[in-house]
Amino acid sequence: MPAEGLVLAVVGPADATQTPGALTVDQFIRLESALTQHTWLVVGTGDSTISDLKSRRLGQHVSVVPDPLDALKRAALFSLAKLFISPLTFDVTRTRVPGWAEIAAASATPIVDPQDIETIASIAGNPAKLKALGRAQRLAALTLAGLESGAGKIDELRVPPRFKDDRLSVRQSPRLVIASHDLKFADGLLAELDRREVHYEVDQWTGHARHDEARSRELLRHADAVFCEWTLGNASWYSKHAPAGVRVTSRFHMQERSVHYVDQLDWKRLSALVFVAEHARQEILRDHVVEAEKTLVVPNMVGVPPQNFSSTPEQRFSLALVGMVPVNKAIHTAFDTLEELRAVDDRYRLHIRGRLPSSYEWMNRRTAERTYYEQQFARIESSPLLRDGVNFVPYGDGLFEWYELQGVVLSTSEFEAFHYSLPEGAVRGAVPLSIAWPGADLIYPASWLASDASDLCAKIIAATRDEDIWNARRSEAREFVASRFEESRVSKRLADVILGSF
């Protein structure tokens, strides 16, 4: 069954109090008859409801499944659905196991009332409208719950109780093996280990699963602890070969979700699996067999320089976007936003820094992506509002100094794991504003996030409408990043987990 356009409905008994948010069988039959072009996933609550549904001779475009009852498994169904049909609005103040409407709100799956057939028909086949509606709903749920952000301060991060009780603590002068094919995100950690005078050796892997096994075994003979940077073949191998008494930890970024090495971990030997973001942890817990009590989040780390913001008359209206490839960077959303902004004030300009799509050799083999970029570049020439408002800056050194000249740093991506541009720009004086890609509100404040181009435009205007407001937003953003992602504090936290010394 294709997930694209999949519509989810919960069907229960006529007594709505038994299953809040559910349709009755008769309601669903009327709705399905009016919307036969859609593919339906119907959750039946109870054997009698499922029997009633199956007796109605539904078409092949309707699949009926039983209610899994578990909140995590219900959330997994929403990962497939593009739309949820329910007569019940969500109530985010509830503390019980989340009902269907609450899970829909939390998963950013748009909720549409079954009476509004016209809306369902018009947006169910429009991915952009669906995403915007879902994002707006998720942000509204956060606001109603009084949650500015799911990201805790570094000092507030806690080790799960069972994980802490079961930990292996290494000796005072530990011998550590760091196994990885790529240490580009480990500079802060290595500096902290050096500061502690920890003796470590790097087991350099040549790919996700390629290494010199003899060297790995030799390093393991003398190790007190092993840290696997990226959860790939390195983590699988060391979790299976490390002897009892050797502490093994691994860090999961986000790219690993496209492979399945997490399924090959030996959880009896793994002491901790560290995620860089909560949405990554939740996705893995949802989709894989994982010992949740051995998982925790230690966020990515960001260098925070002394506050010395520059300020020029035109800087407030300078918008920065880093990277336009691949397609999920969604530069069309940046252009949509800029057109709306310049219709109000033509001082706004968008500066896009990074390699041009044409500089990637593989782009010639991807016709759809190449066509997308050709269309977007053609917009610049054809739109009076874009023609003098877009500037391309070559990829190269000096990124941090460039941030210091910007008024706002943007993320218009459809999906990111963290998007360093936002915090790195924020600590250098650019107000960070972003499309609310999935998981963004578990990292950044809701005030940084927007549901679509129009919402992003409104937030940019609100943040830059006068210099005092702009300066206040800059300072607030810098403080947020410093309290949650500052490099020396996060690296200390990560080193504590690796060495078992919390």
C-alpha cells in the first residue's frame, strides 16, 4: 500500500466516549463513498467494529487493522499517514496515555473534521498544504501545552535511572578506543579528553563496515572503554567482541537511519547509545527493537564566541541561507518567503551561501532534481520581487565571519537532524528562523519556527521591524544556544557518558 496520500481514520462504537476522536462505522462508510480516490488505513477499535467494517465489502483501497492500544505503536501508524480524519480536536493538557487526536497533533499529522469533505478533497493530494497544516497544528499544540521547546539545558540532562545504576565506570587513567570512519563532529570531545589527560587511540575505519580487524582486536586487548562515533558497523563489531568489563558506547547522529546497523547491536554489551537529538531517539525507539533505558540524548555542540554583535543599517534586512543542495533544502520556500517580504519592504535581501547545483557531477544523472533547480533559478529572472533580491555567495572559508554580517539566518529545509546554521548564526548575531521540519521543536524554541513561507515571512517581519526588537531577539537566541549546546559543557557531558564518570 503506498504511503503517499494515505488517509488514517479510527472507527469505533457509536458511543463516542469509549473512543474519543473515532468515527462510527456509518460515518466512515459515508465518508469513504464520497472520497473513493484516496487510500485508507482504518483502525477498528474492538472485534465487533472490525467485523462490522469487513462486512461492508470495502474496496481494495481500504485496509482495516486492529487498534494496537500502545501509544508508541499508534504513533508508528501516523508515520505512514498524510491526513487524520477525526471529529475531535486535540487536548494537549491530558496526562493519560495519549488518545488518537493528541498523537496526531504531536506527530504533525493534519487533523480534518469528517464534515469538511471539500477541505479533505482539496488538500489530501497537495503535499505542501498538508505539511503546512501539520506543522501549524504541532506548533499550536506546543503553545497550548506551554512548551517553548523540548530541548533541556545541559545541566538539566539526566541519565535514565536504570542506565545509571547499571553503568560500567572505568578507572581513573582509562585507556579509550575511538572507532570511527569520520571524526568531523568529534573535535570538541577530543579536546575534552585531552584536557582530562585520557589516553585514547583511534581505530580508523575505512567505511561503514570496513576496518582492519586485526588492529581492532589488538586495540581492544588493552582497552578499558570503547566509543563508536556513528552507530554503524563499528558499533556492531565492538558490541559483539568487547569482553566483559569494557565499557562500550556509541553515538547516533541521523544519517544512520538509512541503514540498519542499530539492529545488529549486542545490547548485553552496549552500555549506552547516545543520540544527538530527541527526534532521532524517538524514531529509532519506534521503528527498532532497542533497550530504551540504555538510550539518552547529548546534543550536538556549538562553539560560542564572546558576544560582540555588529550592527549596520542594512544588516537587519539581510537574510542568510546556507546550502541549497539537495532538494530537501527547499529553496523554493526561501524564494516564496522573500517574495512576500519584498512586497512589503524591498530592503530585504536573501544571501545563499554554498555550492551551486551545477557543481555536482551527479546532478546530471538526476533529471527531476536538475529540472527543479532550473525552475527555481528561472524564477529569479522572471520575478520582479526576486530579480534584485537574491545574492549567491561561493562556498569557502569565512563562514563564521559571514554570519556576523547577517540579520537573520534561515532554514527552509523539509528535514534536518540539527542544522548547524541556526545555532552557529545565532551566536554571531543573526536571528534564527526556520520552517518547523520534523523534530525541530524538540531542539529549538517554538518562537524560532514557522509552518510555511507566509508564517516565516510574518516571523521575520516581527523580529526585524525595529532595531530594539531585533537586538533583543539576537541576545535571546545567543543565550538559548549557550545554555544548551555550548561546546565545552556538552563535550564534558559526552565524555562523562563515554567514561562512566557522571
